[in-house]
Amino acid sequence: MFDLRNYTLLILTLLILATGCNQLKGEEILHTIDLLAEKEGIALTEKDRIEFKGEEEIVDEELPEVEEPEVVEEEPEVTPSQEPEKAPSQEPEINEAEPVISEEQKAAENITGIDKETGLYIVSNPNSLQVYVNKNRRLPVGHSPSDLVEPNVTHTKPKGDERRLLRADAASALEDLFAAASEEGLDIVAVSGYRSNATQASIYQGHVNRSGQDFANRYSARPGTSEHESGLAMDVSAAVVGFGLEEAFKGTDEGTWINNHAYRFGFIIRYPEGKEHITGYGYEPWHLRYVGQELAEHLYQNNLTLEEYFGYHYELKE
Ligand SMILES: [Zn+2]
């Protein structure tokens, strides 16, 4: 049987010798690998990609340059003092070790409770087009969208790769967006969409195993907290920046057009410039998030993030 890994490593070695290590960046390596894999009809696993790309590069798709949260060991920012004041006589037995969240707070914030292991809030509306996760909020354990489809757009990932997928509404909107961009003579390429909970857990655990929990928390999204797991996010790029997920995309014709027009198709730039302290993520001009046309237009016109729109007022874990 054909051994893709040995073959690609050999090719890589030759490439690196030919171009010099410093000039060959992780995304370019990955792109080369993807092209090779696609040519050979073999789907790379996320582990393969991590090995090929190197551990610092893989998280580019998620957390490029953010000083990231520490382990979430602190008390969640729920007021334990609410507990006795709210009709104590009617409250069921309360385990004092666990923070209490009132039903009103749960409803207002679309959460079901707190993940005991991590201290993260668990969202109650994982299937909503308006669901949002961040460094404090996660999708329920094991959540996977039921309506994933493959949008008919140009993609860098090989056939069969889960990252080609999006939820149906987002996929259809992405096709419209790509078509409109194409009419403008622009050449946008999809790079990375859906990522399963298992994949994200594997990426995160790989970092923990290799470099420890602190490193993992700094450079990789905890399972359940990556927006890509919702099936509503797609990273896009253009040939002119080597299909890279990097800030340089902003300055391209494609990046400029995305910034100005994505909302018309129901997408927002989820991690905008200057809002890092609110979203917890550095500027990602390539990360499109589908929220539906009405909300996307509102957020765009008012320069709002999802956190601001929903009144999310907790400090993100640092
Ligand atoms: Zn992304």
C-alpha cells in the first residue's frame, strides 16, 4: 500500500532543501501536503496535518496571536451569593461546592449550566444560527450538527475532509457569497470549515501531551469552544497570500471585499480588529461566521460583535 507519509516527508525534505526552511511557512507546507494528498486521493487526518505543519502552525486556524486564557480553575463568575437569597426555603438541596446559576440567568445567557471539568458555561442553543461560543462558553459535550453539507465552492482541502463542510444554511449562503465575489473578478477560496468535537479534542490533547496543559490552553481552543465545531464558520483566503490564514489577507482585494460585503450574505467577520479584548481572539480577517442576513447586517452596520450584541459581560479567562 502506498505510504503517503513517507512520500510526502520525502517531498517536503526536498522542498525545504530547495527553498530554505525559513521561507517555507507552515501553511504553505500544508497546502503542498493537501495538494499531494488530493492528487493521491488520500484524506489526511488532523494528526497528520499537525505533524506536517508543526504544532505552532496548526493553531493558526483558530488562535493566531492571542495571549490566551489560563486553565480555568477559578470560580466561574456566577454569584454564589444568589443562592441563599433566592427563596432558600424552596430551593432543593444545593451542593455548596458548585456555583449556582439561576434559571433567569440561564435563560438570559442561553446556557444550561457549567461544565464541572473546565468551568466553562455550556450553551443551551447549539443548533441556533445565532449560537456563540468563546473562551468561557462551550458547545455541549459531543455536540455535532445534523445538517452538514458540502458547499459547492473552491476549497483547498481534499475531498472527504470534514473541513469542507458547513451547516446547510451557511453552505448555501457561502455559495452565494463566492458567486458574487466571482462576478467581481475575485478569487476567494475556502480553507477550513467544520471541525468535529473529536478532531478539536484530538488537537487539544495533542498539545497537552506534547507540551502540557498550560501550553495547550494558550495555543489551542479547548474542545467545544472552537466556533468551527458549530458548523457555522469558514476560514477563507486567496491565492495571492498563498491561501494562508494570516492578517495579510485583509489587504488583498478579496479580503477587502469580504470585509465590506460578507454581511449581505449573512456572514460576519467574527473576530474584528480592535475587539480582541471582547472576543478573546486576535483579528482574523479570514474567519467568516454565518449568523443569518438580518443579524449580520445589524452587526455590520453597528460595528458589533456577538458578545456585545448579546450583552456578554464576563471577563474572558486570561
Ligand atoms: Zn477560523
